[in-house]
Amino acid sequence: MRAIVLAAGVGWRLQPHTEGTPKCLLELGGKTLLRRYLETFVALGIPEAVVVVGYLKAQVAAEAARGPAGVRVRIVENDRYMRGNILSLWHARHEFDDDVIIMDGDVLYPRELLARLLAAPDGNVIAVDEQLQDTGEEQKVVCEDGWVVEVTKKIGRDPRVRGEAVGMLRLTAEAAEILRDILEEFIDTGKDSVEYEDTFRELAGEVPIGLAEVGDLPWTEIDFHEDLIRARDEILPRVDRLDRGDSAPAR
């Protein structure tokens, strides 16, 4: 099992916070997001992490090199990070020879969230917040007969929507190989400016993808200034309490 962290983006919508700092190096409670991810991998027994870098890559690589002990970290560069984040996942395609966790590098979450993804009975599973509040920005998870068929922002009210994708997916090595072929097809046909979730429709047509519901847990994606404030003031205290084992989940 290895984790692939997509951390190449510029984070334009978070300026000025990201003018000299990549999103994954934003500090919350004295730790960067990346440090929190690596510590979570150690705590949950994930031995390898691949961090895809682009914007201010040297800073990200330096933080990864500082540890913690217990997880081996490799750096993969996306030299076209100004385009769609599908290119970040495509650059990591050679790492798809094992079971993988694919995750965004701008999400604050407790260890319990990743633990649920790992414990889910399905081989391929996506973390979903079933308490969706649709503003149009969310990646919505669309299901039929209990299985994922698509993840998209391009859908409105639809009874098939089960919630919001948290930005975390677990795949078996076999499914990851299929995803690699789908990524290759997207890039070969010029679809290099889209989000990697756009490949999930094709992937779901080839392999079953289940759900890990995490809507009772505190988490947030950090895209805007308001997200950063909420992360620090509201979400972080809950995350830290959960990680210490001090309280029950609370969103």
C-alpha cells in the first residue's frame, strides 16, 4: 500500500497565503498539511508515500525530507502543474503497481477518516461526505445500485448523488492499472486540462467502486481564504481532539 499525494498546484484562489507557500505547506496548529499527512500514514501503517510536486517544488521536497521516520517518501515532479490536476496523477502513473491511496494535498482531516477508507470492505472505495451542501464547487459522487458511476461538478439536483467527494480514493493494484490506461488515453487525446476526477466515469465502468461515508467527521478542503479561516478556527480543534482520542466525531 502506498499513498499518492497530489500537491503540485499553485492555489491561486488562496492568494496572498500561497504567494510564497504551496497549499500543502500551510501551517495549521504548528504543522503543515503535508506533515500531518505523513504522520497519519505512519500511525495507520502506510509505509510509502509519493508526493507529486510542481509549484515551489523545492519547498515541498524539503518538508517531505524532514520526516517523520516510519514512512518512505518519494518525490515526483509535474512540470506542467499550471494545467489540469489530471497531469499530476498521470505523472505518478508508474507508482500504480501496488494498492494505492490517491488524495488531494489541500484537505484537513482526522486520522479516523483515512482509517475508515482503509477499513472499508470494498477493494476500491471513495470517501464521501453524505452531508452535502451544494454550492457548485463540490465534486459530487453519483451512484447507481450502491456503486459509484461518476464524480463530477457538472450535475445539479439528482437523486443519484450520494454526497461530496472528500478527495481521497483507495484502489487495488489491479484497478490502479486500469486507471493508468485511462489516464494515458486522456492525455493522448489532449484532455490534459481537466480534473482527475473526470476519469472516474470510465474507471467505474471497469471496476466496482464503493463508498466510505465520513460525513460525521470534521474535515475541509482549503481552496479559499474563508476555508483557511474555518480550518484553523473550527475544524482544526475537532481534528486534534479526535486524533488524541478525546472526543466522539463531530462535523
